[in-house]
Amino acid sequence: MTYTRGLLIFISSLSLAACEDQGFGDGNTPSTGIVTLSDEGEIPDQNYEEDGGSGSHSDLSVVGTALTGYAYSYGLVDGTTNFVGVAGIAPASDPGDAITTGTVSYDGTYALTHVDEDSETFVTGDITLIAAFDTGSVTGDDGDLVVNGNFSGTNLGGRVTYEDLTANLDGVVGTDAVVGAFAGNDSESLIVGGIVATPE
């Protein structure tokens, strides 16, 4: 199967409402999670405050007839001190056949947002990933972003690290693509993001 990205649905910040110097705020607690997007690529409602520094980003496109890619969002949950970040992939994302031998090299792009008490940083870049069947690993890095994934069949898991902050990775990988979303936090900051890559 040839993996060609078709009609672009979203490939930009949807509502990066917070400014560069606005974080999750004093007294609020960061938390993150992986979610399942709707068939239309929408993030489940997190009930963010309208003025709570919320934002979102997605990279979604139609591949063949299937919506493929990731989306993430973050913000202060209305009426609480919980500042949440969530990320997920489109459920129909199709990576092609499972890898059954050798290695596959992918070139792609990623986007992430890092939020701490005082600031948020939006980062994009290019990344090369290597999937190795013998170790069941998917690895790669670009600057402060390091991917240490693992796979079984076409299911992708593992970890992503950005500036020493670790996030859970979830997605799919196969002979035609890697599609992943990641989310993680400690007591002082959070990251949410995603990756889409195709074979070289």
C-alpha cells in the first residue's frame, strides 16, 4: 500500500490561546493522559476554562479514505486547580502491514507543547525514526526530543523524553507509517505532542 497523505484537514494550531509567557499558573497541578480521538479527529471535551490558558494542535489528513494523524490539547479544567494535557491519534490511522523482518526507516515531523507554571513553548521539527523487528523498538531523536518506542504487531507504545520530562507514547507503526501521540508530566510541567512519519 502506498501511504500518500491526501486532503489536509488540520495542520496547525487550532487555538493556541495562551501567550508564550503564560503557563498553568501558581497553585495549579499539571496532569496528562492519552485519549482516543473521535472518528472525526476531535478530542474528547475536557471542560477547559475559557480563560485558563488553553490551547490545541493537530496534524490530521485523509490517507486513502481514512482520517490519519494526531491531536492534542491542554488547559485548566473549569472549577478546579487541575491543568490537564491530553493527546491521541485518529482511530482509523492505518500504518500498513506489520513489520516482520529487518528495519524500516521513517522521515517525518512532530509537534509538541511544553507548559510549566510561568510559560508555554510550542516546538515543531523533523525527525527520523528507525523501527527494528529484532528488538521490537522504534527510536529516534531531534534536539531535546528523544523517542524510545516499542511495538508488537502494529501497536506502538513506549516513552518520549523532552528536556528530561518523560511522556507515554501511544500509536501505530507498520511498513507504511508511524503515527504517535504522547503526553507526560511531573509536578512542575507537562508536555503533549505527536509524530507522523513515513518510510524514506
